Amino acid sequence: MTIIGITGPTGAGKTTALNELEKLGGAIIDCDAVYHKLLKSDVALQNELENAFGPMKDKNGSFDRKKLGGVVFRDPVALEKLNAIVYPYIGRAVDALLEQARQEGKKAVAVDGITLIESGLGAQCDATVAVLAPLEERIRRICLREGISEEYARARVGAQKQDAYFRANCDHILMNDCDRPEDFARRARELFQQILKH
């Protein structure tokens, strides 16, 4: 089973790329979805985060992800603290999902994570791919996709690693500067086919 790590800043087009790998028979492990699921259901993680950052539950008793985001996206030290708490939980969940994919006989699995390298998950991958796109295009996509303000989108983007970091730490760069989504999808598919041949 080939494990391909997919990373890159938010709004760059990772979903489009991942759809192409899925069409080639690959399974997708979305670290963001894993994290959101853990935030909802893992009481130990919730307690650890509240001990570190204060009360984070809304009036219904649900963990308030946006409130946590408001604390960490503008404070690099708080973001580092969050990551140190969260990475071990995500790592264990991803290991279980990789084992499941192996048992299902998948020929390829993509581990999609914005902090793939920093979390140590990239080291488990046979190849790592950074999906990059022009900054203003990314801001526009994030605002449209999530219905958030440009200011919040810029804060999120500003809290993430710059393109140079991804270029220095990934085996492949998949640049999303195509005029049409289908052109980028074809570019992604060709790269995955090349990786899976090895």
C-alpha cells in the first residue's frame, strides 16, 4: 500500500487533488475531519484543551471549535500549544485508519493534513505532495467556501506555514495556478499516477 501525504495551505485545492486520487482507487484520510471528530467525541482531548485554553463549550455543551480558533489563530504560542496537545490524538486515529485501509486491500491511501510535516505524519508516507496556489486566490476560495470574512480568512492564512516551508519539506509540488479546475485535476491525476508507478 502506497501512503501519500498531502499538505499545503488552506484554499490551495487539496480537495480537487484528493478527488483524483480517489478515482484512482485510493482511500482518503482527512486529518481535519479526524480532528473535528475527536473534538466532538473525545472527552480526554476536550478536557486537555480546556485545561490549556479555558472553557470552550457553547451553551448546548458542545465543544466550540470557532472559539478555540479565535484564541489560537492570532497567537503563534497558543497554536503551538494546541498542536502539541492534539498531534498525539490525531496520530493514533490516523494509524488506526491506515490499518483499516490496509486490511481492506487499498493500493493507495492519502493522508491529508495541513500540519502533515510538523505532526510527524509525513515521516510515515512513501511520498509527500504540497498543493500550492496564489495567495489572493486562496483567500477568495476560503471566504466563498466557508462563508467567513476576509479578515478571518487572512488571519487563518497568516497562521499557517508559507509556501517556502512546503517547498523545502515535500517530495513533490502540485501548483494550482490553472485557469480551470479540470486542468488542475488532470495535473493532479498525472502526478499521482507517476507516484503509484514506483
